[in-house]
Amino acid sequence: MPVATPQTPLDFGTLTAEEITTAILGYLHAHGFTAWAQPNRGEYDPNTGKWRPHPNSRRGIPDILGYRRADARFLGVEVKAGTDRPRPEQTQFLNELKAAGGLAFIAYDYAGFVQSFERRGLHMGPTTATATVPPASLTTTYDEPAPYTPSRLLPRPDNVSGK
């Protein structure tokens, strides 16, 4: 009779953050999530030669955002590779997400993410205790649109020439 031996974890070698992100996105899509890589790098300023935060973004947004299609539960995954560690604003965002009932992860590698995901039972989908029942139909309201007049049709003040 063969002797049972523990399964050796898959060795993906040393993956970059981009490779880990791609692998996690594939896993999430296969397990009922809609997820995307959030472009949160900021903008490069050629005058200073430095990156600056995007003016319309919040600091600390995770690398992967998404939701579980079955119950719309929000998900955030911060991906770190090598010696990279989460910044305080990234940890703060994930803590806020978790406190609001969302799913928060920090993934240092693909295998560790999968283990954490499956340890929480998320690969099996929502249970009846955690799933929310979607409404049979969406209730919509109709608000009268605000009047809009293009600025080129507005009267000009007397002191401005209309060239």
C-alpha cells in the first residue's frame, strides 16, 4: 500500500508584482469575482523627474479591486513582491475595507494568496448566511435633468471681447 506524503506546494519561483497580479486576477475570475488591476501609479512629471499622486485618486488604493458576482461583496488586494512592504495608507485602506465588511488581502505571492482565500472558504462562494438576495427588479427614479446651456450661447459680459 502506498504511503501518503504531503503535497508539495507549487513553486512559481520569484514572480514580479505584475505577474502575481495577473495570476490573482485569473484566479478571482475563475471563482466568481469581477476584478481588475487598479492603475494607481500616479503621473510622471517630466519637469521634476518624479512621480506624483494622480490628482483624482486616493492614496492607498489596493492594486486589485473587485466584487463577488453572487453577492456584490467588495474585494481589495494589495500586491507586494520581493522586499516591498505595505505603506501605512495602504494598510489603513485595507483596514477600512475590512471594517465595512469587504474582503481585504495583502498578497506577497500567488500561493499565499490562494491559501488565504481558500482558508476563508471564499473559493466555495457565499453561504446562505452571508449571501444577500438581489432584488427581483431594480427600482429607478427619474429626476428632471438640470437645464444646460453651452457657454458659447451665454451672453458675454460687456468688458470681454468675443474674438
